[in-house]
Amino acid sequence: MRWRHLMKPPGSSLRPRRIKAIAALVLALGLVSAGLGAGAAVGTTSFQVRNAPPGFLQDPTTTSTTAGAPQSTINSMTQILSSMDDADEGPLAGVPSDYSWCCHPVVYDVQPPTGYDSATPWGQVYADANYTNHEPRGVQVEIENLAMFVWSNSESQWVEVVESQQVAGAHYVNDYDGNSSAPLHWTTQPDGGVSASMVNGYNIQFWITGTRPTLPIPASDIGAVYTQFQARLIGTGLSSAYFLANAGADWWETPTADYPDNAGVGQGRFVFLTGNWQAFDFWTGGAYSTNPPGWTDAQMEASNPPLDPMGEPSS
């Protein structure tokens, strides 16, 4: 789904009519609206595309509407804002307290460094440091639908960078010392997602499958970044698993560049995983964004980011 093409429809005007004709039309529209209301609640809802540039908030009455987008039951605007406004839900096993992303969200670079033309979204999973049995047997983390968008200042809308139903990744030592990692075994689930087990002393870091994308707009036109994925716990003994996940993104010099030719965009708060599907978000703004031009909550809400851009998991 490419939100870039959800353009604001042309406006229309009503020429003068006789009073009786207008009254009849208004009454008819009211009856049709009332008849459709119950069906809309069960089926689909409209997706508002607010073409508000950064720093300018439109009056909601002037926004346009594009019908047919599914209503999310996983993500929400409240959750998106919380991903950058609130601290982590628990301490991360093996992560030093002086790391910039240890205990709360962080924003590094809203725009890529000079000469960089690629990016990728990613996520992490950690065990809670408060529990000695960090990686209980029989529990796996299932991940699906990793996506990234950038806000085009010139087009005043979100532009898709990449979407990936499945993910690739590795086990990295919890503190990333020496960038040491171990292979990670993924299991494809019937619903199309992939799952993996946690390993003591290591996290799970994952990213998109395939080649990194080239940025769809010039770096100078980027006003914000938004990433999201969906995840849950599966298996037995879920009540003994205390795992936290978060979303983030990196800029890369080219689609084929190797580490360390990358730069952090930032990352969101860590939230506990459960046996139910959840959305995990990151965006360049909020209470923990200290690098301008990070957005305010009001700007993010006015931009109407896609809640579940790839839809909801099938199970």
C-alpha cells in the first residue's frame, strides 16, 4: 500500500438552488448517512489524509477523506505518541545505564547525513533484567509487517520507504560490544510471520528482508520518519516470559553499504510483549526528541500516519 498516492481530492462548490431543493437534498443525505452508519462501524472506515506541513495544524474540518482503508484494532494514535513520550516499561538485560537509549526513546538524525541515500527500519527484543530466567523454554517471538515512511515537506504527506512482511536478523550481544553476533534461526508461521527464540546474553535485532531501499524523496525534503512492526509471543509458558521490544531506523550511505557506513535515526520505547498481537512504533519527535526539527505530538497527530499500513496479522 503506497500512501504517497492518497492525494487530497479536488474541492467542490454548490451553486445557488431554490430553497426547497436544498432542503430535500439535505434531508436525503441525512437519511443515507444514518443508514450507512451502522454498516461502517462493522466494515471499513475512512482514512483522513491531512496535508498539513510541519509546524502548521489544519482545522480538522478542512481535512480530506479517502474511503476504504481498514480500521486498526492493533495500533492507535495514543500508542504512537506514547512510543516517544514515555520511558521503557522495564529495564533491559545487559544494557549499561549510560547508553543513550537504555531507558527511554531517543532521536538522533531526522534527516540523513550528507551523501546518504538509503535507510532501513528495524526492531529489537530484550529480556527484562529483573528476571533471572531471562529466556524460558518453549517461548518464541513472532514478528510481522515491518514498514518505514518519511514525511515529504514538499508534498505534505507520508511517503513509503519500504514494507516487509517477513524480517531478517541476528542475535547480538546485549550491549553490542564489538558488534558481536550469533546466527538466528527463524521459523515461518502459518500466518506468514516469522518467529525465533531468545538466547541468554543476546538480544534479537531484525530488519527488512532483501536489499535496502533507496530513499524515495531527496534527503532535504524529509521532515519526519515513522516506522512500525507487529509482534507477539507464541508457544508455551508465556506467563514466565518477560520480553520487551521496540522499533527504530537507520540511515545508510547506499543500499549496499556495509557497517559502519550507517547513522542512527532513533528508536522508540521498549514495551512488554504479550500473547496478543501488538504494534511497536517509532517516530522522530515527542517528549524525548532533543534534536530539531523533531516534531511535537500535535504535529504527529495532525499528519495522520498510517496506523497499520500493511494490515493486521491474519491470526
